[in-house]
Amino acid sequence: MPEFYIDSAETESTSASLQSKFHDLVNTINMAKSDVDALIANGYKTPAAEQKFGPYFAEFHQGVQKVLEGLDGISQYVKAVGTAFEGTDTELAKNF
């Protein structure tokens, strides 16, 4: 039979750390997008910028957003694992 060991303090800590990194990354990528949008609007107005670079960066930004959503989901999952196992243990202890 498999063994299970869940440290709910560790899962909570890891989840909080991932959430913090998630928010930092969201802010960073949004600032980068703002910088690139301003560059295209004010300092890099060429046919190539409009036809290739702008759409390329937009696609990149969408991809990063999906990665960030994945990181957020992982953080929520890790927290849920700790909470669920702690809750199960508490409920089982009530039977004694």
C-alpha cells in the first residue's frame, strides 16, 4: 500500500510563494507589454513593426498569459492538497 505524507504548512508556504511569483510575473509582463506598445506607437513605426513585430509580441504575450494561468492553477492545486488532507485527517480523528 502506498504511503502518504502531506505537510500542510509546507503546501501552504509553497502555494503562497507561487502566488507571489505569479503576481510579480503578471506585473512584469504587463509592464513589458506597455513598453512594447509605446515603442510601436511612438518609436518604431515601420511596416515591419506593424505587420510582424507587433503581432509577434501580441502572440508572445498571449502565450505568457497562458503560462501564468498555469502557474496560478498549480499554486491553487498545491494549497488544495494541503487543505484537503488536513481536513480529512481532522474528520477521521473525530471518529475516535
